[in-house]
Amino acid sequence: MDTSWLYLYMPIAGVEILWPGLVLIGFSVGVIGGFFGMAGAWMVTPGLNILGFPMAFAIGTDIAHIAGKSMISTMRHAKFGNVDYKLGFVMLIGTMIGIECGAQIVMKLERLGTIGPVVRWVYVVLLALISWMVFYDYHKATSKKKSSGESGEGLTWYKTMQRINIPPMMYFKTAGFTCSVWLPILVSYLTGVLAGFLGIGGGLFRMPALVYLIGCPTHIAVGTDLFEVMISGLYGSFTYALKGRIELVAVFVMLSGAAIGAQIGTVATKYAKGYGIRLAFGVAVLCCMLSIILKQFKFNAAATVVILGTITIICLWIIRIMLSGAAKELRAKKAREQSA
């Protein structure tokens, strides 16, 4: 059977790629990104590399794709009041500097010929750390609930961080806390370096950092992170375009799916509990880590199945949350109308 029609030639990267895989990644990134607030890009760089893109092109194309998709999700979250613009603009200071530092590291590793293995193993280490943090947080909170009947707070590192009194201090009204302005700048710089190095908007690290280190409520962290990802993605696209490491054909193919998926994921956040979002995120991170390990050891087919299978299952779960939540909301509205 002739399957050549399933492959699309990428003129800048010089490779042929399975285009249905690109559409699925784009749609899934839209759904998962709108739901988790991380642009879903934490799985795009490994996914593109697994599909056949050289690592530097996977990173640059991922960042360019982030910018367009995040605009859609940010606008949806803004309607729900989930974006702290003041916090987002403050964090941009550190993010811009950090992304450029990360991009320079990528160019250096590409010249040395070691970029693929280095980026993959850095991904594995960071994904393992983040998944541990999420599951530990969930375990701590649920254990307290079982013993006392009340929901625990989970990790509360932000309480210590907010007590750091280094002027100027700033109050963030939407997020509802006061802290030294240097705290969000430092966090955004570190996540910016990782974003520029790994080809993501930084949401994989910034969203947990906003919750655990800065003290944002989960739904505000989701919206604010997407706003930050949108702006930083535009800058990242600019710097990687100058370096000739963006495949525009792949960007447009993925965005066609992401435009639809982002609407679904954003609406689903209305009907999901905070710890349910975090637990699902932890599972997704573990599966992504497994696919990267398989790719590193040349099990390319297995890696492709794991990454595409994971994002498909999570997307279906998120769509189910949206549909069941919307149906429940309609029933409640109808009941109120009847009682009136």
C-alpha cells in the first residue's frame, strides 16, 4: 500500500514528516495547553524530534508554534478573569533575558554535535523532578484530608518565598498576594533559560513555579502563564528565526489543530478541581519522560506510540470533563428557570 501521501516534505529542515502526527500534536497541544496552562509545548519538542525533526529545528519550530497557540488560549482565559497582567509583565523582564541565554546554549551544543542527547537527558531529569513534586504535593494534601477530614494545602514553599523582604515590594491584585518584585523576575529568568534551551514556552516549569514558589491560585497560574508564554513565544520565534531553525510548514500544520483544541481545553478548566488538574499533569509528564528515554535508546516506534497515545488519552479525558461539566451546568440552569 502506498503511504507516501501521509508524509509531508519540510523544505527548511530537509526531512519528510508524518503530517497526521503533526495535526494530532497540534490539536492535543491546544487541548492540553488550554487545560494545564503550559501551552502543551513541553511535549512538542520531544514529539517533533521523535517524528524526525533534527533537535535544533524541533526546538525552534516548537517555540514558533507556541506563540500562535497561546494567543488563543490567553484570550479565552482573560474572559474568565484568570490572567494577572501585572504579574505577567513583571515576569517578562526575566523571561526575555533567559530565553536568549538558553538559545545561545543550543547553538553552542549544535556546533559541538551533542545537542540531541544533551537536550533529551535534561528533559528526562527535569520531567522526573516535576512529576515527583506534583505527586508529592498531591499525596501530602490528600493524606491530611484523610486524617483530619479537611483538604491539605500541599507544598507551601511560597509562604517562605513571600516573606523575603527585598524592595521594591509589589501587590498583585488578581493573584491576591504581595511579594518582592525580584521573586517573579528570578523565577521567570530561570524558566526562561530552560524555555530557550528546551524549545518550550516555559510553562512546564513556570506554572508549577507560580503555584509552589510564588503562591498563585492554580486557575490564575494557568491563565497568567499562558499570557507569559504568548509574549515569550513571540520573542523566542524571532531569535530562532534569525538562526534559521524554524520550519514554518510544520508550524502552520500544527496551528490548524491547535486553534480548535485550545477552545476545548480552556473551557474544561471551569469544571475541573485544582488537584485534579495537577494529578493529570503529573501522569502526562511521566509518560512524556518515558517516550524521551525510548527515543534516546533508539526505540523510535515505541517512543512515537507512547507520546501520541498519551496525548490522545489525556485529550479525550479533558473533552469528557468539558462535556460532562457543561451538561451539568445546563441542567442546573434549567432547574433554576423552572423553579423561578
